[in-house]
Amino acid sequence: MSSFVPAMRALVELALAHPDGAATASAFDHVFQFEVDGERDLFLQAQGGRITVEEGDSGLDWKIRDWQRVTCLHTSAAVLREAIAGQRLLAEAFFAGELGFAASRAAGRHADATVEGSLAPWLYSLFRLAHEQAGRVGYEQIISEIEHGSRA
């Protein structure tokens, strides 16, 4: 199993527990296929307000046939590890040339720029919600430990 599958599942769980998680999850039905250097592929699928993370190839052809349903991301293990841990923003990695989004299709007069242009920010938001929720949960745990005397 890819070392990132459990971490990505935990990230999704945190994002969905965030007060804005359900609304974010239901914004799109889409697949993000991750190609991570030196690791097995994995994919994140958002559908009907649910988000799942699975190892392997999604089976969708992101280059031609299934461009409307899947976006491929390419990065290194170090960048993805830092992004999951909240040490790096995906947008920073993108602008540094360390995270690539495969173009899902050529621009044309029938392209819906609002949808195509919203997929990357949606993924960025998912990571942000998870990190906010992790901070919230951590803070609540510390307060509980202080109240119960288990933290000095």
C-alpha cells in the first residue's frame, strides 16, 4: 500500500469533520489521480458529498476520454508529505513548479472556466479545512487534559 493512503484518508476525515467540510465535499464530483515520484499511485474521489482515497490508478483516462471527471497531479513524495502535514501549501508547491496539474482539456469556446478553474482551489481548500480542524481538535484535547488535570 502507498504510504500516503492512510495519511490522505486521515486528512479527508479531518476535512469532513470541519464545519465547512460537508459543503466543500459536495461542491464537486471529481477524481484527483496522484502520481507521486517513488511511490505507488493513489486517487481521491469526491462524489455525492463523500470523499474516498484509494491506492492505484482510478481507471479513468485523464488525458483524453475522461477529462471532465479526473485531474492528474504529479509531485514528489517530500512535497506531498509536507502538504499533508501542513508544513507547505499546495499552492506554494504549484507556483514553485513542484506540483503539476495535468491540463484536463484544451480551452475552447464551450469550456466552463468556472468549473475547470475551481478544481485546484477546491483541493487546496480540502487540505486547509483538514489543517484547521486538526488545530481545533488539538486545542480541544489540550483544554480537556488541563481541565482533567492530566496536563501540567
